[in-house]
Amino acid sequence: MSIRVGIYGYGNLGKGVELAIQQNPDLSAVGVFTRRAPETVKTLTGIPVFSADSVESMQDKIDVMIICGGSATDLPKQTPYLAQYFNVVDSFDNHANIPAHLNAVDEVCQKSGTVAMISAGWDPGMFSLARLYSSAVLPNGQDYTFWGKGVSQGHSDAIRRIEGVLDAKQYTLPVQSALDAVRRGETPTLSTDQKHERECFVVVKEGADKARIEQEIKTMPNYFAPYKTTVHFISQEELNEKHAGLPHGGVVVRSGVTGKDGEHKHLIEYSLKLDSNAEFTASVLVACARAVYRLKNEGGIGAKTLFDIPPAYLLAKPREELIKTML
């Protein structure tokens, strides 16, 4: 019997989840839940489309709900709400607010007897695991995370929520001089704005106050302040033509020492180069849905992160096969 998955939200991430499920024979997509009129939404693989208002009636037809909303305003409400009725997975990526989000979701899960995986993706997510493992191996050291160049879906979504904005893409750019220094084995103390810059391409409504919009972007807590942020106002046509893709990636570097007096230096680097941020993130969410299903079947309850999941639970293969082929 396949794991029955619902997809809540059908933007780039929801479409990525739909396609990722096709690559995992032990999972099946029950359908998409949308806030739009269902008859106006056509899915990529022909799976059914339901109104988001009907989601509670599908409780006995879905094993895990993957929530594909944005972190700025959707997930803080959607994940606790849906965790009342379903085991859930989300990609909440506002790092500063993860502890509060985890606690809010866990409170619901404990009452409802459900399992939730929050902040699954590549950062937070895969990069988080890279930081954990490398820090465990090299306790005397320093972590550095560099993102980009690439499109941040969460930051782009946050810009689109500003009044007067029609569309937007935000690129995260690593400061190359800082990255080069870390790769040389140096251990500089770098502030947030010394590691990254942000570049925004924004389409606004006719007559919109561009100065206000630019100021709101640059001062947005947890997203753009205190980064060096450049805002370009462009047409929808230029955005579609020059910024249609969703590439991203980055590196996690751990620089550490071992030996009696720290005389031996070591460098651990984990990197990602992604053609599609959305599709890669979706693939992580789908693997996590499998893990959530297994945890629930073991009697698990509560909100989890990737730190709490046995690695073997993420793959469809039996433990014995994993040990034989991957260990």
C-alpha cells in the first residue's frame, strides 16, 4: 500500500512535490488543495484538485499532507491548522522564527496525536544536517554558510506580499572575498551582511510608491535587514524574460583543527548547485513525508525537524539494503 500524500498549495513548490511523488513508487498523490477555484487549476500529472475549504473532510484519505505555502504569512497559520487533522510536512525557512514555529506546531500535534516535520528543505534542512555532522566531527572549529547565487523563494514571496507589488524575484549573492578566505582555511569573524548581499527585481502596480516599497524591502526584519540590498524596478515582461528560472545553491564549510595544540587543520565542505530551487526543495519534502509516515506508524507524536529523524527513515529501501549498499 502506498503512502497517500496531499498537496496543500499549488505554486512552484506544490508542482515540484507533484512531480517528485512520481519518482517515488511507495508514495501516491491524492490531490491538490487550493485557495483558487478548483476548476481553474490544471495539474501537471492530472491528479485531482480540491478546494482548500474541503480539506477537513479528507482526513481519512491522506496519510501525510505536504504544505506548500510561503513562510512569511502562510505557514505560521497553515501548519498548526492542518496539524489538527493530518500528519504534515512544511518548509518553513525563517531561521529566526523556527523555534517559535516548532513550539506552536508541537502544541497542536500533542493535542491531536499527529506528527509534523517543520523546516524541511535544503536550508533549513540538508544544510542544517551538514552543519550538525561537521560540528560533531570537528568540535574545535567554525561553521560558515554561504547561499547563492540563486533565487530565494521565501524572500521573493515576502516581497510579493508588500502592498503595490505585482511580482518579484530576489537573488541571494555570496560575498566572494569572504567565501575565498574561508576556503583558504582562515577563520574570519563575519557578520551577516559580510557574507551575503541581496538583489531584488520588482514589478509594481502603476502609480505605486516605489520609494516606500524599496524602504519596506530593505528594512524587512529577518529577511533583508541588515543585508546590503539592491532593488531594481522592472517590467513584468523583463522579469518573465530574464528571471524566469529558480536556480539556487550554496555551500556549508566547517573549518576546524585537531591534535594536541590544534596543529592539524581540516576543512569540510558540502555544496549544492540547483537548477530548480522549488523542485529540489519539493524532493526533500517528499522524502520527509515518508519519514513522518514511519514515525506515526511507530506511535510517534509531535513536531520534529530533520535533526530528530533517523536517516534510514528518509529512503524507501529496507535498512538491510541501505547498510549493504551505502554504508
